[in-house]
Amino acid sequence: MKIIGRKRMQIPEGLDILEQAVWIRMVNSCSAEHFIDADIPLMVGFCQAFVQQQRAMEQMKDSPLFIMSDNGKVAQHPLVAVHKSFSGTVSNLAMRLRLSPSTRIQTTNKAVGSDAVPDLETDGDSIDGLFAH
């Protein structure tokens, strides 16, 4: 049963301006029925982690990936680990929130009771609904 007329999730308090921008982009890129109120904490975490991941990437652009440690050995710059950690969090939350193409296909397949990849030309779903955004 498809829910019709559901309002999109509103931005919760506490997100900074960049996190709000991520929220708006993600919520608006999915159908209004995609998210439910129980997704709010996961979406908040996704937006926060995504912004931190991007901040780490920006800082790494001006920093070497390897540095000389205090003991004189070459070591990975700490920002690399920070970026990697946030990237994993973003990926995990994207999967849980069904934001990745593979999880949208799995959700579509479960809805029709099949493990096969849907035939996009005949099942009524548009490719935009599965892969865009």
C-alpha cells in the first residue's frame, strides 16, 4: 500500500547551515514516502558525518597525505583516518536510509517479492527513481 500525501521530513533543530543543506538535498531527492519519522536520528547522523567527511577532504587538499612523525618515521596524516572514518559512517547510514542504488533496488525487489534485478523497461519504475540523485 502506497501512502499518498505524506509531507516531507522537516529539518530538526541543531543542524548547522551545511548540515541543513545536506538534509534538504537528501530529503528532496527522494519521494515524500521514502523517509519516516524513525529515520530522523539516522538522517541527522548522515548529514553531520557527510559534512565532516567533506571538511576533512577540504583540509587534506592542502596537506600532505604522509608526514614525519615525532619518532622520525613517515606516517599517514591524521586527516586521512578522520576522512576514512566519516566515509564509513556516511556509507553505513546511506545504506540504512536506502540512499544508495543497491539498497533501492533491494527495496524494490522485496516489494514485488523477487531477488532479481527489476526490468526497468517493464516494471513501471523509472530509472530516475532508482539511480538519480
